[in-house]
Amino acid sequence: MDERVEAILKANLEENKSCAHGLGHLQRTAEWSFWFVTQMDGTLREAELAYVAGLFHDMVRPDTNEIWHAQDSANKTKELLKDIYQPNDLEKIVKAVLDHCEPKKEWESLLHQAPFFADKIAEGSGAYVCLREALWSGESPDYHGKDLVRFVPHLLRKRVDGVLRPTNYPSRFSKLVEYQNQWILDFSEALEKNDSDAVFLLEFFNKRGKEGLDFDSVISEAVLQKIGEFGGKCLTEAMHYVRGGKQSQFESLIQR
Ligand SMILES: [Fe+2]
Ligand SMILES: [Fe+2]
């Protein structure tokens, strides 16, 4: 990848207003986008361009889901990368940024679909997203006035029934999607039962979301807390994921 690309991103993050969707989220989405293209036997060039799309996919990210951020991120990506990539490649990157939120029946290419897969199967799922959702519930006005112990599991389950439905992805990824979804279902059920670990984690991350703290620093603080077996399992899994330790397990879940 062109070395200038990451520098351009970092110098232009003023419209990335969300601590749940900050630089760590962008960098991991880039890495998983590269990984998904590779897992689908794409070329190195496609994987590199998917990496760039993943890196820029949420560069304009308000603290509410009421504003459609994909179009704004796509426009900004086009403007910032126009002197780096040829028009043909730039168009592909911008299209992948634009379409990273919703499943599609027909994807134009592996590059087109990889940032969506990365943003949902990897970054939008698993134990990690349960904790990120708790952080987001603190920072986003979308949650004001809600009973979070009920509302957060409601939204998490909606995610499993919607964007994370295994049929939205090639069948080779079904086991991986199901593995990731099981964490969401377990965490949602624990909250619905008022499990003390789940409620503690929700409140811990929610409070720091209100303070605008970055997810990656909050999880480092969370793992130092005294917590029961269920909470410890969630934190260990999410921390392992954030530190890049899930790749080989995810590869073992892909049907060849
Ligand atoms: Fe997004
Ligand atoms: Fe994202």
C-alpha cells in the first residue's frame, strides 16, 4: 500500500466523531478486508485496495445512526485519494466505502464486498461488538432515555437477525458467522437475565462512552477489573480479538 494513504487518513479524522468507531476500528476493518479478499482467493491488488476501503469506510462517522455516514465517507475518500489512485481503482475503493453498511444480493467484486464483510463479521460481531455496543450506548444520543439493560440486547438481537444473518454471506463463512453470533446471543441473554457481569460490563463501557473514551483504551482498563467467569470470558475474547489474535481460529472456521 502507498505509504501516504495512512498518513492522509490520520490527518483527516476530524469528522470521525465516534469513540466506538475510531482509528482502531478503521485499522482492523482494513486488515480484515484484506483478509476476506485473501480467503476468497482474490488477487493481492484487490486485497490492497480493499484494505484502503476498509481504512476509510467510517472516516466520516457522527455519534448517531440517524445520519447516513457511508455516503459522506465515500465523498471524503474520493476527495482525499484522488491524487493517489488511478480513476478506475479510486472508483472501486469509493464504491466499497459507499456500500459497507448493508448486505447486497449481487456484489461487483471481492473488493466491493470485503469491507462490508470485515465491518460486520469481524468488527460488527463477537464478544467485541457487545462491549463496543455498550460504549456506543454511552456516546450516542440514539440511546438517551432508554432502559439500556433491555434496549442493548434488543439491538444486538436485531443485528443477529438482520445484517449478521449467515445467508447474507457466502456459505463458506457460515460457521464463522455463527461462532461470532453466539457471543452476541449469550451476552444478550445474560443482560436479559440481569446477570451481574453483563450489567457491570454494560455500565462500565457505557460510562466511558459518555466520557468519549476510545474503545481500545477502555478494554485495557476493563480487563483489570474484578469480574466473574462470564464477564472474564467476554473480556478475554474481545481483548484477544482487538490484539489481532483471532485470525487462525477464524481461518479454521471457514469451510473449504
Ligand atoms: Fe459504517
Ligand atoms: Fe465501521
